[in-house]
Amino acid sequence: MLQIHCPHCGVRDEAEFSYRGDATVKRPSGEDPEAFVDYVYNRVNARGWHIEWWQHSTGCRQWLRVTRHTVTHEINAVELPE
């Protein structure tokens, strides 16, 4: 089980958090339907470090940017959104 360090609540189990997706993907404008389809359905499943959105859903309910390794699940950084 992952241990995520919430800046407000301290170290907590992964069960208290909800994964909310890739934090590196930028939403396209609504002018290009094909770009929006790619945004919704197509993802690169790369190995290595990845920035993700997590919400501390059973704690302080804050959104967090978590840098996690997709193979080892090691967490390198946890930040509040900008």
C-alpha cells in the first residue's frame, strides 16, 4: 500500500486518497473535436516518473500533485496545486 504525505494531515494510507488522473495533460480548446477525443481517450502509459492528481477524499479533501514512479510506486514529491 502506498503511503502519501499530505501537507495538511501528514503521512496517510493510499486508501484515504482518490486517484484523479494525469496532471500533465492540458485540456484543449473546444474548437477541435479530434483533439478533444484524444484528450479524453488516448493516454501514453509510459514507465518512470509521472505527475498525477490525487485528492485526500477522506481527510482534508485537498487536491495534491503527486510525483510517483509507475513501476516501483515510489513517491518522490507531493505538492499543493498552483
